[in-house]
Amino acid sequence: MPLFVLPFPSIDPVLIAFGPFAIRWYALAYIAGLILGWWLAKRLCERDGLWGGKAAIPPEAFDDAVVWIAFGVILGGRIGYVLFYNLDYYLQNPIAALTVWHGGMSFHGGFLGSILAMALFCRRRGLPLLSMLDIAAAVVPIGLFFGRLANFINGELWGRTSDVPWAMVFPTGGPLPRHPSQLYEAGLEGLLMFLILMIAAKRGALARPGLIAGLFVFLYGCARITVEFVREPDPQLGYLYGDWLTMGMLLSLPMLALGASLMLRARSRPARSAAGA
């Protein structure tokens, strides 16, 4: 154990409680991510110059799309957790799958759920799916940033034991100091990815449908796999192979191929122009 260990900040996961009802930081993270993501997405849709002509997604269309996306994230995230991370338990306790307030969400499930929701919405409205995926992908890191901070406040999803100077002893992680892997993910999946995607958008990536979406998927796969090397795997699963392969890595590997495929496809086609739009 290192001589100096950073104390874990004692922050109550419940912000305000009214009798049996409680407002939790985790719920606020979802709300903040959706609201700020919706606001920024509309701003991007209003800037025709970023799209090589008139924006492919009208700003008012995103008002309805964000509701579909929210349901896709929540339902997909919960179903993904049940299927990918704790299927045996929920087969024996099916009612427990409905108790979302007890935690248990999968990013990869929410990712698939949001894509399905956007596909259905675009088909109904006659909007281009790749452009919708681009605009959603550009703002998703905002939600990831707040979500990982909420994981840290809750003292969950901590990292493996470590002797790095910034290691922390988490209340539910035993007596040994651990990597604050939630903060690593907030920095990589949130701040860094947000900056890269915004720079790409300002440099004309939205004019190539699928490019931003592909870049997001590829970068997330890289970031998640990197952090998984220092993140403690879920106890009910453990390591899938040796002492390094985790479910998070396994689910992220296809994202590298999908992201690269989307980017190559987008780059191989002509960019949108004012005349073409």
C-alpha cells in the first residue's frame, strides 16, 4: 500500500430526499446530459455552414428525436445490463429486472437502444439516419462525462487495486486503494472525445454523413478498452480470460470495426454541398 492515499470525497449519492422520494446525483447526470446534449444538437443543426449546405436535420426535428433517444438509452441500457452482465440472476428473479432504481445500466445496451430508436424515428419522419447518428454522436460525450462523475460520487465501478499516488480507498471497494477509473472514463469518454468531435464538426465532418458517428464509435471503443485494463470487472462475471479480458473489452471490440467502417464509407463518398443539399 502506498504511504499516501487520497481520501474518497464523502458525497451523499442522494442530493435531496422528500420522505420516500429521493433525487439522486445519478438521475441528475442523465437529465443534465440529455438537456445539454439536446441544446447543443439544436445549435449544431442551426449552423448550415457546418453541413456543407442546409442542415440535414432540421433543429425542430431534434425536439422530438431526443425523447425517442432517451427511451432508447434507458430501455436499451437496462436490457443490455440484464443480458450482458447478470443474466443468470435475472432469469431467477425476473421482477428485479424492472427495479432500475437499484442500478445496473450497460452503455453498450444503451448504444444499441438509441440507434434503434433513431432508426425508427428517421424512418417515420423521412430523415437521413446517418446524419441523425452524426448529430447525436457529437453530443453523447456530455452525457458520458456526467454519468461517469455520478459513478464516482456513488462510489461504484471503481478500478483495480493500485499503488499510484492518486489511488483511493472506496467505501465499497475494500481496504486497499484503487484506481479512480470513473474519473479516467469521464476524461477520456467525456472531455477528450467531446473536444475531438467538436473539432471534427467545425472542420466539416458533418458534411460527410456517418463520419462523426464512426469517429465516436471508434474513439469510445479505444477509450473503454484502455480503461478496462485498470477497471475492476463486475464480480458476477470476473475476467473472461486470464486476468485481463473483461466483458467491457469484448463488447467494445466490434465498435472498433464498426467505427472504422463508417469512417471509411463516409470518406469514400463526396461531401455534401450547398447545391447537393
